[in-house]
Amino acid sequence: MDDSVNLAYFSEPDVVMDYARAAVNVGLWDSEKILFEKFLSRTAKILELGCGAGRVAFGLSRLGYTTITATDFAPPMIEIAREINLREHTNICFDVADATNLSFPEKSFDAVVFAFNGLQMIPKKERRHQALREIFRILRKDGIFIFTGHDRRAPVRREHWENEQTRWENGSRDPALDDFGDWNHDTPSGKMFIHSADPEELRAELENIGFRILFTERRSRICAESPAVLEFSDDTRFWVLKKD
């Protein structure tokens, strides 16, 4: 599996418009607001990865965060985000970037945000690990990294992963998948790749890179969300990390 699947999906005009509507009409989730306001200083220099059409970046700006760079690997997402940026009269810097190969110098940012399962949309374990290494590299000392990702141990998908485990063991798994936890999701707009991580395995990987885990919990246990948020996304696990 390579990036072409998700690049094609997130370049589809109807998907781009879906994300644009979310940027304008959905905004930040209440759970995101709680964690951003708790862990991110208003004066922090923030990088958002996988920004889509700018839902989180615009939400941060509305909360009073003033120094935001927002990037995505899909050029059509950045194009629509820049259009919204002009209408919103914000000074967010939007640009195309690959999270596994960032051009920013070491220790460039006080905080990095990778929202809405973006990290886990990177195919192949080694490439997700490389993205984490890049994030660690560009964070300053005491920098904060906040991201969300699907939790393979979440009760709602337990049966799916039990069945998938059987398929991997008996050799009947989808040969296009690289790692256990990979999922090719068929949508009306085409196929989308996502990886669902085991939280204990992910915790070990994050700590091995050098992050200290400040907080992790599924969204549903942080707070109740609006119907618009529940329609826009399913439950996901938040991680808040610190670079000591």
C-alpha cells in the first residue's frame, strides 16, 4: 500500500467539499477544545499536519491562537483551505507537505497537531514511525504533540478485529494490507486507507522515540459531542505527548 490511495481519495472534489463544509460548519470538537486549551499556550508556534480544509486550524485561530502553520499532502485540500482563509481574514499559513519528510528545521515549533486520525492514514508502519520521528525532530524542548487515532481495542470494533485476526492467521487476509490493523475502507467517494493501532503497542513506540505521554483517552470518555461532530466522525483516541 502506498500514498496513492489516500491521495486520490482526498483529492476527490466531493471529499474536498465535505471537509470544507466541516471547516465552516463543524469546527473544533468540544474534546479538541478541552485538550487544546489545557495543553497549548496561546502564544505557541503551532504546526498542524493533515489539516484538510482547515477545520482545526480555523478553530484554533478562533480560540485566539495566533501563530499557525497548517499543512496537508493533498493539494486540493490546501487550495480550498486558502480560499476559506481569505474569507475568514486569518493569517494562517497553508502549504502542501508530507508528514514523513518535513522541510522545517529542527526545533521549529512549540506544538504539533495531527487531528482526525491523520497519522494513521499513512500506509506502512515504518512510514508512520518516520512521521513520528519528524514530529519529534521539529518540536522544541517541552513541545507538545496532540493527535488522534483509531483504537483497535475499542469495544465497538472488537468483533471486526477478532475476525481480522483469524484471517491473518489462516492466510485469507487482504494481500494489499501491510500491517495488522490496516483497513481499506470503501466509501461512496472511493477507497480510503486507515490503520487502527493497538494502544499499548503505540504507547511503546511513542516512548521509544522519546515522547512522554501526558494523556490518552477515547473521545467519548472526555466529553459529549454535538450531533454534527458525531455525524462527521466516529469515536477516536486522543494522545497528548511532550518532548522533554
